[in-house]
Amino acid sequence: MAVRTRVYRGHVPVTLTDWLRAQDDQVLADLLRARPDLATPPPADMAVLAARAGSRASVARAAEGLDTFTLAVLNALVLADADHVPVPVGEVVPLVGPEVAAGRVREAVRSLVALAFAWGDDSVSVVPAAREAGGLYPAGLGQPSEALDGVDVGALIGGLPEADRRLLTTLAHGSSPVGRTRDAATIVPLERARTPAQRLLAMGLLLRRDAETVELPRQAGLALRGDSPLGTVRLDEPGLRTTRLKASTVDATGAGEVLELLRRAENLVALWSTEPPSVLKSGGLGVRDVRRLARELDTDERGAGLVAELVFGAGLVGENPNALNPEWLPTTSVDTWLIATPQNQWATLAAAWLDLPRLPGLAGMRDAKDRALAPLSDDLRRPPAAAERRRVLAALAELPAGTAVSSPDELADVLAWRAPRRGGRLRDEIVRWTMTEATALGVVALGAITSAGRALLTDGPAAAGKHMADSMPEPIDHVLVQADLTVVAPGPLEPQLAIDIGQAADVESAGSATVYRVTEASVRRALDIGRTAEDLHDLFRTRSRTPVPQSLTYLIDDVARRHGRLRGGTAASFLRGDDPVLLAEVLAHPAAASLELRRVAPTVVVSPLPLADVLDELRKAGFAPAAEGADGQVLDLRPSAHRLPATARPRRAGPPARPSDERLGDIVRHLRAGDAAAASRRGRTVSLTAGSGASDTAATLALLREAIEQEGQVLIDFVDASGVASRRVVVPFRVGGGILEGRDDATNTVRQYPLHRITSASLIVS
């Protein structure tokens, strides 16, 4: 995009290119740091940098970071036609607002200059693309009308009927100067006009855009706005009501949410390991599977969808594309995650959420075709989601530790003021979703960011995990057994104790204190996997801080007495028992026919069906058989968990990374070298192209040797190993062996240039 020449007062450079050349290296480095897209790939010279800085795409991207006040100053510059002629800063101040301090406007102008949106000192110009940075209608004003030039628009409007003035006022103070009316179909003479729109069109106070659209001319909008040319712009950041809490209270509350989240994530993995849900044809998780997951996790559908998105984002589950019917399965990574400490489990999920390029909050909403958006589907993918999520947390992290915001809506208003062009139509919803998700993750608690959340944002998941470990309650080594056969865990249990209790009892309610219930089925489950009655008695006797009730002792003994009286093997499978009467009872049961049981000895029965099927059917019939191995020991026949091979997660694309200080210095030196090369006067030139012959190579060598003999300079076009082209002014010292050695005039360093990477060489005329 060409930058048109402007005339400045005094000695200010007349073009953006010249202004950039006049800045020191630090100013250029700061510009490239603030707008990293300008540095990718490195611009060849200042002219290229100026063109990029003024391009529509780059200006629009950088404008997303402007706050409402700075954007208002930019709009004021545009209204003053600073993209055509330089405008004194003093003339911009009244356009922003009658009560705005001049110093504040100058500070905003300096911010725009630092971004190369504008340049100059007392008189300022802006890039032409700035006219589009404020949207289709900067400051909500329409295009000027030539018919109103030189007309006293205020007096003209003052003589209008009340209905006509009301229509114009509505357009003038709205966010857009455009309105829709059927009266725009044709413009009738004033004497035939019957409606306000027809009269205003005839008088030129409205412009017809098409058969149903009219636009308020800029002159009319400015006249109606009076002392506030930019309209009803909130020039000051809205207030944010906060509450001070103890940081320890916030951290402890967040840790409690983490324990609940980890329980739900583990339950999801366990459920999908044995009963993986199907992948919808359009991708994602079906409504029935979401509802079932919500029941199993004891949460609502939105909460279940969030847990599914977290484990998916962390690579703990994935889609099995090789199955006949694609399914969602845990990956092999989940086995390592399951045995990790709670703080490391949390850090994995929290880091995945922070960088998740998806919006879980969209699940359940409907698209333009009125289709429901499913969790885990591509419809939820939004690449800017991670950046918006970080922006919300950064706003919370600005507050002192333990400071909670009173309402997510107020936080959304603040962030909207700070970057009104970011977020699109879901801008405010993203703030609310982020707060809800962060609360479920323990990153936010009671409206304040936790210590672990702050560390996650600034120092990464490893440091965040340490903070979370400090906030979590210490694992306890005991339970409380109640007379009603419930077992209360008054906090998180030690890992092995949690496994032991989970084998012998079922979770009845979860939370800061988990309640388990011991049943006949749970005791039989423990016996089925090899635990003995004495093991269970010892577990409750040594780990309970309350006396073990007799009812629990009787239950364990009763189930153990009946357990294992029948023993199954594979014949495909067999049943054996010391009591022939019991085997006769089994053979007399209707289930014996479907199992195809056959007695082969007084105490042995065989079946062609798998042992697991035989045992399941007999248990349904009221018997209590156990599986045994070749050594007669009890076997655990529970199905093994399904797993997918873990794959490396693809690197998530994002905005251009900010270059390092060292890299910025190299780019600035490269720019200076390109400018010096562009300003050099060329003499004889030799160009080399792909497939050039030996004569061109010989001519290049001759030109370089001539420069060495004359102790002169050459201008070379050079392509480095990365394929990046640049132009260099070089003082050659030696040429030979396919290498040109010389001093780079811009960096004053000696470098070597392979001859096959030089595309052209020119003698520089002094």
C-alpha cells in the first residue's frame, strides 16, 4: 500500500517512510515488538516497513488492542482528515470532548505514534487505513455530503418539524448513521414529500444508499452532536466493584473445586474405558451421551461438557478413527495421569484449558442452521479463545491478592472498554464463560484469582502445581464408619486408602467430605478381585476412627461365606463346588439352559461359553460364584480398559510470536542496511538467475575482483539459507572457493557469502 506524501510544518519528515528512517533503533525495536506481524518476514528496508505498517490488515489487527479513549482520539484524527493533511494536536482536543484534558489527548497520540498509526510532533498525520480502524463508520458518522458544503446545517435542522428532528437525532447519536425505511425507494420533490424520511431526503439531510437504506451525512451528524463530535463515547474506564477476601480463603475454596474436578475427570476416564461413547457423524459427543455423562459425574450437561473438553484438550481422550464405528477412547497418556499426584493432575488440565483453542461454552447453543453445537466437535473451535481467556485472567491478576470482582458483567464492561474491537459478538459471553470455567478449575474462586491461577498465568503449570499443592488439604489416613454402613472420608484420602475404600464401597455423595456406602454388591466386588474377608475386616478396623459396627462385620462375613462356593474355570469354562446339592440347584435353574451347563462330575459343571458370561448370568440369578486360576486362586475378570495410542498434540497456531530483543536488534540492523543499499548509486551490474551459464558466473567474479582491486563497495542481492532475500552493501576482501568474504557496511562485521546465493551484484559509484 503506497503511503501518500504529506506536507508538514517545520522540519518534520513528510512521509511515514522518512519518519521511520529518522527514528533511533530503540523506537523501531519497540514498534516491531508492539506489532510483531511487521517483523515477519523481516522487511527489506524502511519503505517496506512503512507499507506494512499502513496496510489494512495490519492496522486492523493492531487496532484491536486500542482502548476506547485511544480509539476515540484516532477517530478524531480521521474526522480532522489527518490521513490527507497534517493536523495540529491542539485542533484534535475539542473533537474528542469538551471536558477532556489536552495532556490526555497528547498521551493517546503518543501511543498511536509508537504504533506507527500516526507520526509527527505538533502536527500529526495518520495512515489512510486508520479510517477503517474505527469500523465502517468512524465515531458513528457517515460520509460527508457535497450538497451540504457551505450550508448552515444547524440552522437548517433547527427549522425542521419535531418528527424530522427526532429521526435525525436518533441516527446522529446511534452507533451507526444508517437507517432502513421504505421511503428510500424513490426521492420525491419536497412539495410532494409526506413523511419525515421523504422530506429529509429531498432536503439532502439524508442520503439514499439503496431502496431501503438511508445514511445521515457527516455534516448533519456533527451539527446534532454539538460539543460532543464523537457522540456518546465513554471516555473513562468503567468502575469495577471489588471485595477484599483472605487470600488463604480464596486458595482453599479453589482447592476444593479442584478435588471435585479431578473426581469427575477420573470417573469420565473410567466410564469411557469400558463403555466408550460413539462419535457423531458430524463430529462431537451426542446428546444422549452428554446426558448420561452428566448423571455419572453428578453435574449438569454444561459441566459434563467442560470436563470432556478438558480431558480432550489435555490429550487424555481422543477419537478412534480406525474403528468401524468411531468412538471416544482414553489414550495411553491417561494411565500416567491417573497415578500422578493431584496437583500434577490439575496442572495438566489447567494448562490444557488455558491454551485450549476452543470455546466449551458454545456447547448446546445453535448455529445459523439451527443445529445444536456438540461438545468435542469442530464447531466449538475458535483460535482466538486462548488469547481472550488469558486477557480475562490478566485483568483479575492486576488486582491485589484476595480481591474479588463483584460481577462478571462488570468485568466484561471493563474489558470491553479496554479493547472494544476485540471478541466479536461473543465478547461479553466469553468473559462470563471464562469466569465459570476458571471457577470449576480452581483458577478462580469466589470471584478472585487464586495463587495457583496467578502462577499458571505468569510462571507456567509447574509453578502453578506447587501453589496448588500448598492450597490442598493434606491427605488423611482414616475414615469414619457409621452404623448405617456408610463410610465418611472427612477429606481427600491417601492414594492407597482411596483405592482400598473404593474397592469395598460405592461413592454415595462427593464433596469436601466424601460419603461411601458398603453394600453386599460392593463387598462381593472386593472379594471378586482377590481381597479376603480378613483383609476387609482389617481395613475397616485399622483405618476407621470410629468403632466398626457389628452390622458391617456380619455383612462381610455373610457375603464371604457364600462367595467362592462355586469356582469357575475355562473349558471354555467350568464350575466346581464341594456341595453337589448346590450344583444341582444351579443345573435346575432356568439360566442353566442358556449357559449350556453340563455336569461332568458330581462337583464339576462345564460350559462352552466364556467364563465371564457364565459368572455374570449366575450372579444375576442370585448365586455368588468366583473365578479361579490354574492355582485355585481368585481371579479378577473385569474387562481391561480400552486405550488409544497417545499422539503428540499439534502445535496450536496463534498470533505471531514477539521477537526476542536480540532478534529485534538484528531486524533493525537489517532495515538500516536495506536503506543504505537502496540509497546507493549503482554502476555496472551483473544479475544471476536460476540456470545461468558459466559466462554470468565469470562476469560476477570479474566484477567482485574489480571491486577488491579498487577497494570499493558492491551492492549484492543475497538469499540466505532460510530463503529470506536481503540487499547488502559489502566491502569485498577476498573471493574464491565459491565464497565472497567482506565487511558488511551496515553492521561493520566481516561475513562470508556463498556465491551461489548471490542473485545480483553491482558496483557502487562514489
